[in-house]
Amino acid sequence: MKLYIVRHGETEWNKARRIQGQVDIPLNEFGRRLARKTAKGLSDITFDLCYSSPLSRARETAALLLEGRDTPVIEDARISEMAFGEYEGRCCSRSGWNLPEEFRRFFDGPDKYQAPAGGENFAQVKERTGEFLKELYGRTEYQDSNILIATHDGMAVCFDENDVRPMGRDAVGVRGIRLREGDYVVGAARAIEGKTVLSITEKGFGKRTPVEEYRITNRGGLGIRNYMVTEKTGPIVGVKVVDGSEDLLLVTQAGILIRTHGDSIRMAGRSTQGVIVMRFKEDGDKVISLALADREETGDQEAESSENAAPVEE
């Protein structure tokens, strides 16, 4: 299960630094604009279900995020904001402070915070939200995801998410992939059917491989080959699971950045060297980082992609 937690957009009380708690204050126009920007950033994510607090600002944020989708929205009071009782509506800004001095503990010493009449303390909020999360994680119908882990030396393992049992934050965890000497993990992603695994190497090579080529195995093994790493390609810098609609940003050790369309990178099998995605102006330079961004259709970007990043098969 992959869980996305999104805060509601701004309200007039947020702007005025008034304590909202569980008072039902709607979004303002800036809050709606923020929600639409967030929706754009999450546009390539498929959501099976959405939970929202019953408060209108949370419901409207969810509606804006999911506009044009058929994702059901379920209200659950257990994820409502913290209740502040008789303090709700009061100002907590430095210039307009309208609260007892002991309320400063909420910010400076939360372990000593005492809830006002009708309010909640941190332990009570933790109890109700923890109960909600425990119930959610127990729903097996939302746990059928596959996880892909890729390594520096071109290996990968793809396994069922249910093979990783829930545990505490400070737990050691379980083994995802067994690494050979000198190897290390460079990325992990949800393996979504119909998408491709984009791999980029230090020497500017890359390729996209259909997710379906990564058979499901048990976690903890040595995995299967994700990339034919050679002296010419250099080791893997990172991997992303993409659908081709994104832009790819590459940054080199010398501080050079290029941006290119993801679908300009050729499809190839797992055990191949890929194609050149980026050429270097300085000897010894190498790719050190990659990221995805929403696609931009501008003349400058297209020219940059054509000159520096169009794949050329070797």
C-alpha cells in the first residue's frame, strides 16, 4: 500500500493566524489554487480510494485533487484536525496573541501541553488517528502493489508489497534485495503495469524497459538483471517508473543540467546497454542525479533536448 497524505488548502483563518481546530471554515481562493496545483503534481498517480475529514475545507481539497476522476471519497472523523475547544477562533500570531501564556507549550513544549475545555491533547489525537491507520493498513484489497528495487551495479528485484510486514519507525526492517560486494541500492518504486522502468547511468546512457519484463520474485534474493552495466555505460545512477508523459531532468557533477521528454528515451530490454541520453562537455564529468517533472512544451526546452539529450544508439 502506498499512502499519500495531503493537507487542506489555506482558509481565511489560516491567513489570520486564528486557531481553527474543528470549526468548519471553508477554503479561500488561494487555498483552492494550492489544491489545484497539488492536483497537477499528482496527476499521474492512480488513487483507488480517498479518505477525508468531514470538515468542508478537507472535503473541498479532496474534490479539487480528484476532479475528473471516479475515485470514491469517504469521510472519517478520526482524521479531523485536533480539537482546541474554547481556544478555537482565537489568534495565535505574535502581534495579535489572544491566548493564555500556557498555550505556548503547544509550540515550545508539546509534551507539557494541557488541552483546554472541549479540546484534545496529543495522546488523544494519536489514539484516534492511529486506530484509523491500523484499520486502513489491515484492508487487504488495497495491498496488491508490487515494489521494484534497483541497484548501482544493474540488478533489480520486484516483489509483492505484502511481503514486507508493518513495523515501527525504529525497526531494522526486512531485506528487500541481497547485494553483492560493493553494490548498493539506487532507487525503489511501485511497479505499475503498463508503465516502464527508466534507468540512467553515470556516463549518460539510459533506457526504458516495460515493467512486465520484471517477473515477481521473493524479496531478499539477488534479483535479476536490470541493466547491462559496462565500462562504457558506467553504473546506474537511479531509476524511475514512468509512463512517458514526464520530462526527465539530469544533473552532472560539473553542474550541467538538461531537460528532455521521457518518451524520447528508447525502449529496450533489461539486459541491454541502452542509448546515449546525455553527452558531456568536460572529460570526467558524470551524471549524479535525476528527477521527473511535468512536461513543458517550449521552444527552448525542445531545442535543448534536441541538442543535448536526443538518444543516439551505440
